[in-house]
Amino acid sequence: MSETAKSSALRGAAKSARVHVMRSQLGRVRGLGAAHGGTHHWWAERLTGIALVPLSLWFIYAALHLSGEPRSYVVRWAGNPINAALLAALVLATFHHAQLGLQAVVDDYIHHKRTRLVVLLLIRGAAALLALIALFAVLKLAISG
């Protein structure tokens, strides 16, 4: 077989092995994947994760510092607006990050659309409810101080 025939055969095989991506022109321009979420979800996970590092370190330091102190001291500490705001930020970032992570797991492993929708709604509802309860506790502690 001549070189020309070989290269022609290879080109023909390469053409038949190409994968056709089923995305619209607008989807390609926007960079949207199959879930039509783009990179927003990825960035939100990273930003909440980065925010949780200093907030968690601050909380661990504060918890160690407050251990053994009387309740009145802890209430006075939580009544400080900076500490209350940091506690609220920790609560919000924690529950949002957890919800985003669980959503990624559900999107990857639950393939039936209706089941996935129900599970995602339950996760969002639970995360929102638990965050509201935690925020209420922080607010109650901060106000009572």
C-alpha cells in the first residue's frame, strides 16, 4: 500500500472515530455543560470552601479559648457584633457548602430525573432549615448578651 493510500485510510478512520458534541452554538459560547450550570456551581464550592478555612480556624480557636468559661462570659462574647457576624458567616458558609457538595454527589450518581429532583429538593430544604435554626440560635445568643 502506498503512503498516500495509508494516510487516506488513516484520515477516513479518524473521521469515523470523531465524537459529535450535542450542544447548541449558544451553549458553546457560554461554556455551559449538560446541566446548563456553567462554572457557577464549581466556583461557589471553591469560594465557600476557601471561606470556611479561616472561619473554621477562628471558631476552633474561639471554642478552645471559651472552654471552661462560665455561660455569662460566653454570652457576652457572642454578644460582640464581630463574633456574632463571624458565627453567622460560619453557619451560612457551612450549610451552603454542604448543600453544594451533596448536590454534586446527587447529580453524579442519581440518574432518574424525578428521583434526583426530589432528593435535591430535600437536601436544599434540610440545609435551609438547619441553617435557619443555627442562625436563630446565634441571634438569640447574641441578643441575650
